[in-house]
Amino acid sequence: MSGRILVVDDDAAIRTVMRESLRRAGHVVELADTLAAARTRISSFAPDVLVTDVMLPDGNGLDQLPAMIALRPGMPAIVLSAQNTLATAVRATEQGAFDYLPKPFDLAELGRSVEAALAIVGRVAETPEADAVSDGLPLIGRSPAMQDVYRTIARVVANDLTVLVLGESGTGKELVAQAIHDLGPRAAKPFVAINMAAIPRDLIESELFGHERGAFTGAAQRNVGRFEQAQGGTLFLDEIGDMPIDAQTRLLRVLQAGAFTTVGGTRQIIADVRVIAATHKDLGALIADGRFREDLYYRLNVVPVRLPPLRQRGSDVVDLARHFLDRAASEGLPRKRLDDAASERLLHHDWPGNVRELENVMRRAAVLARGDVITAALLDHELGGVAPVDPAVPVGDDLEALIDQWMAGWFARSGAAMPVDDLYDRMLPAFEGPLLRHVLLAARGNQVQAARLLGINRNTLRKKLVSLGIEAAELRRPD
């Protein structure tokens, strides 16, 4: 299908490349290098499709997009931008764009987008008035893989379609769900998340739908389930692949009927919620094994969002690492920065734990790095699974040597028999003491930071310090 295409970009080389590519595809193409020129061309050339950059010499293309579309109602607009963030993708959609392509873009992809736009010429594009979207959104990254995610999110935020977020553990599936909620019309209502893998099988229905007093043994009072808690908002069902079959059947009925009853109840309650589900599992394989309902899969998989693993996101790794260091500093951890070698080291790690692993590594590095700079040497220790040892901090004997010492003593006392009566209780304090002293020294005696690094709460840390006779105030490393 051929059409009249207006290309607006202030870069002459980019304009020329797009013009020649689109002409070879059979389109008639005109060019403009400013918003003023674009408005003139729209009136005189009457393009079928507008292709425009965002940053132009006389203004912002996104700001002016509704006005340009108003000059020719029904004209689809394709937005190009080097500001490849989720906020840009969402705002382009809110301002009435038909599609959003991040720079640098693939000419074949541009051609496909133009063809798709031409297919809907004649339909009047909706251009709702939109407020500026903050860049302070939960998803970060400018890689092509993340641009696909942004575009999908941008297309679903304004409606209530059910979304299925797919991706490995640690890729940020809940962040996608939160972004869809926060950017949509339900943002002022609750966002409620539940992890199917963390709920005992016999309690899942009660957790989801609530129960009435006396519905089962121990039900002393009425319980409000997650569907009721999320009324008017969004319900995020994480790890949906771990949901038992019988609970899947009940969920399917709710999605079909749009209403539910509590466990032990008889009154129908309207389910005014948007459902977003997520899993790291292969639902197709679970369906083949009879562990997931195929009809529920199709109910949930209305719009799939596939999150790429971190190893496929290129330089996003460094952007994310800097973001996590900034967040750590805002939470009271020492402010640190990556040197060039450290940034390069991050790019060559496989990241099996994905974004979650990266965040944890950056938090540890913020505490353990001496000085203001995180080096490649420190990351080698962290990413290789070996804890770095600060020579200024006494950490006790080598771990393996300490184990050998204890075991040798027990074998000497008990002959050939392996002692099994109290090995754990005897050895744990031998390891906990040096570990807690080391972390507290690295955190300059700050128990909040030390607890965060250890992955325990502050009260648990305080109790352990008391039981081991460790005085945190005495473990403040000199500045």
C-alpha cells in the first residue's frame, strides 16, 4: 500500500535516508526540518502519515503532536526519539501517536510501521489531553528489547485488557505491573499484589476472594480478600504458574463472570479490578503436563509483555547500576560511583539473577568499597561469589580451615563416627561472630545499613549482637 508520507527531522542525513527508503517502498515523501515547516506541509501536502522527531529546533514534537494531527484529522503519526524511556513511549501514545520508534531505528521497522499506519487511514485518531509524564518511572533502560516493552505498555495503559508479564526471575515483572497501573485511569485506586508461590495451597482461595466468619475451622471473623482490596484498581497475580488447578478454576470463573463470592458466602461481589498476571515458568509446558488450564491461559494472555533477561539488554546494565547506587545513597548508604573498568566488568557478567541480582551487587559494593569508587577488582570478588576481604578488618580464620579445625576435633573425640548431635549449634556462632563484625565495620557501625546488607531486619541483628556479646559502637571504622 502506497501513501503520502511527511518526514520531519532536523538531521538532513536522517531525512534523506528515510526519504529514499520510503520512496523505494512506493511512497510519495516530503520533508520538513522544523515544526513550522511541518505545519505548512501538512496543509499543502495533505500527508496520509506523519513521521516526526521529538526534539526540533523550534519546539518539542510531542507537545505539538495534537495540534499537527488536528490540522489533518485521521492522520496517523509515528514518533521518533533518542530519549528512549518509558515516559517518552507513554507520552507519545497519550498525545495521539500511532507508533513510537526509538533512535537509532531500523528502516525495515519504520517501513512496517508506515504500512500499518496506512492501513488505518480514514479512522480519526483520538488525541486526549495529557499531563506531562514524569521520567521517574520504575523501568529503566534504552536497549531495543526494552523499547519493545515500553511500546507495549504504552498501548495498554489506557484500557483494562488483561496483561500477562513473562520473564525470568528478577527481571522486574512487578515493576511492569506497577507502571501499567500508575500510568492508567486506575492509578488513584489500590494496586494489590499477591505471590501465588508464597501462599499455602489450602489458603489461596481465601486470600484471593476472602472468607466469611465460620467458613472453616479457625475462621473467627470475616476476611477481605485481595479482589475486594483491589476494587477499582489493579490486582497483580505474581507467579501465576504456581497456582493450584482447583484455584485456577475459581479464578477462571471470576474472570469470565466479572464477579465472585467469598469462601462460605452467597452474595455476588462485582470484581471491578484490572488483572495483571506474571510468571517465569513456561505455561505451555505446564498446560501440556496438565498443571495449568488452557482456557485460563487464554483469559490471562490477552496482551503478553515479554521482559528480556538482563544479559540481553547491553548497556542498560550500567544505567541500572548507577540508578541503584543513587538509590542506595538516598537510603543512607555511602555514595559511590563506578570507574570505567567496573562498568566494563558489569557488561561481561551473565546476570543469572537479572536486575534483582544487579541491585544486590550494587548495594553490597556501596558498603564494601573503600573510598568513593567501585573498582573492577571489587566486582570480580562480588560476581565471582567470593567476598572481598578488607585487610584493615579482622575477619577471623579462613572458612574452610575453620571447618576443618572443628571437624578434626570432633573426629578425634569420637573416632571414626561422624558427630551429628550438635554440629550446627556449635559451629554457627563461630561463623556469625566474624561475619557480623566484618559487616558492621564496613558499615561504620551503622546497624540499619548492616542489617540491609545481611538481608535481616534490625531487631534480629540487635538480638544476635547481644547474644554474641558484640558492641556495635566499638566497630565504627575511622573515616
